[in-house]
Amino acid sequence: MKNLDINQFLEKIKKMEKGERLDLSSDEDLSIGIMNLISMEEHFFFTYNKTGDEKYLDLLNEVREMRKSLLKMIIKDYEGEVWCISKHLLAASMRLMEVGTKYLTKGDKKNASDLFKKSYQLYSLFWGLNLGVVKANDVKQSQKDEVKFITDDEKPKVKNKASIFEKLGELVKKAIDCCRE
């Protein structure tokens, strides 16, 4: 992120700390619903391939259309790949959360905690991208066609040493209050 973007991001957080909170509680609920619709799409895909029954393709398509219309309620303005990135951020966040829950059920709190942290980081990145505090050019393409975050050495120097994920996590904590009606 450029220094100006980071400063704008920090300014938004300061405003929220002063009580000028964003009311995203409905959008947060909607994003979790969208995560579940993405999971349903995946399950219909696998069920179709396991059974060969085309009714699962029809169900997949209906759920996909519903997911697309609901995602438009959150992602209003986007450029380039932001729509697709957003969908995949929600999907990956949901999957990591589910795997973390399985580790937790087995009593493996260490791996569960690590997966929950990564899930929350992806979820925070989704909100950062869709609230305009992270731009798509904050990621870069490596030579192996793997998307990776710009390294700390490549980022402009800022006074606050927190990572982008820590900053976004704080933004989500401050901006989204699911208990507020």
C-alpha cells in the first residue's frame, strides 16, 4: 500500500475509534451466508460427479445465481478481478474455518488456532478490499503465476509496524459489530 493509502486506512480506523462506526452488521451476516452458498455450490459439484444425477447441476446453478445476486449487495464497485478475488477470499476463509473446527474437535488447539487466524486474515482482506482500504495492486504476481503479498522490504516504510493483516483485522473488529441491530 502506498503511504497515502495507509494513512487513509489509519484515518478511517481513528474515526471509528471516535464513535463514527460503520454499520456493517447486516453485511457481515450476508457475507457468512454467501460463504455457505459457495460451500453448497462445491457440495453440489461433488455430489453431481459422484452420482451423475443432473438434478445436482440444476441445484448448483440455482444456488450460484442466488450467491451472485447476494454478492452484488456487498460488492458494489469493483475493478478487474476484485469480484472474483472477493468470492475466493470468502470461500477460502470458510474452508479454513471449517478445517480449523475439525482440528479443534480433535483437541488440536494449536493447528485450529493457526487456521482460524488465517481464516480471519482472509476475511479481513475481503472487507479491506471491499471497503476500499486495500487496492488490488497491493498484491503482485510472481514469476510462477502465484499471487503473493508484497514483501515487507518492498512496502513503503511506515511508523506503524503492524502487518496489513493485523491492520485489516483491527478494522474489521472496529467496523463490524454483529451484535448491533
